[in-house]
Amino acid sequence: ALGVLALTVVTSVINGFEGELGEAISGLNGDVVLYWRADPVADPAVITGKLMRALPQTEAVSASLITELMAAGPHGTGGVLLEGIDPESAAKATTLPKRIMQGRMPEADGEIVLAKVLAEKIGATVGNPIRLVIPQLASAGSEGASRSLGVPKILEATVVGIASLGMY
């Protein structure tokens, strides 16, 4: 009886962990993620239309742009993976709005939500300006040719939210 109880407890813990892990991953990215490695997609509405016709049970679609850069805050810097989103469609397709611990979702250009771990690393809080250092890369072209480095671009953004992404 004690062995059955132990097995039941262990199975319950594993199932709970599996559910939390699945929520952390698919809640931020959705169930289907399409990547494009060359220049940005010229007409995302066409792809969205095709996706909705192919998968009519689709509830929401949100386009995003993902790039690597450096973020500099009041107390440090860190390498980051920046995901540019449309806040309105992302709120329908992901759980990001529910994960905001402090502040709010971006509403204007130049506003940003940081992951809690990154915010702690660079010393940023809601209301702080941060600098985003974006390496300028030449276009990959239709052949996916190697990229050459250009002059980095530095943008300033205001932290309007801190999110717990459930990864740490």
C-alpha cells in the first residue's frame, strides 16, 4: 500500500510538472510556430489566411519578429532574444498579458516588457529607460547568402512591464 501511495504521489508530481512546462512553452509561443530565416515576410496576411484555411480550428494568429541583441540597463548589460510582437494579437494568441507581474503591456512605440530575470540582471524596473544595441546585418538575400556586419544601431526603450515567463 505504501508503494502504491508513493507511485501515485510521484506520478501526480510529474503530471503537474509536465502541465506547467507545457503551459510555459506553448503559452508564450502558441501551438504552431512558423519561422522564416531570410528577410521578413512581405505579406504576413497571406500566410495567416492560408493557415486559417488549412487549420480552421485556429483560434488566433500573432506575427512576431525575433532577433538577438544586447540590452543595457542602469546596472549592467545582457544578451537577449528580442521578440517584437503586436500586443493586441499576442494577447489573443499567448498568455503573455497574464504573466506581467509589474506594469502593463506595451501600447506605443519605444515601450518594452522585460523578462524578470533580464530585468534583475540589468537593474531595470518599470519606468526605466534601457538601451537596445542591435547589430546591423546585411540582407540574407534569396539564396540565404552569408550576412556581413554593419554599424550597430542603438535604440532607447522604456520598460513598461516586467513578466515572469515561467522558465526560472
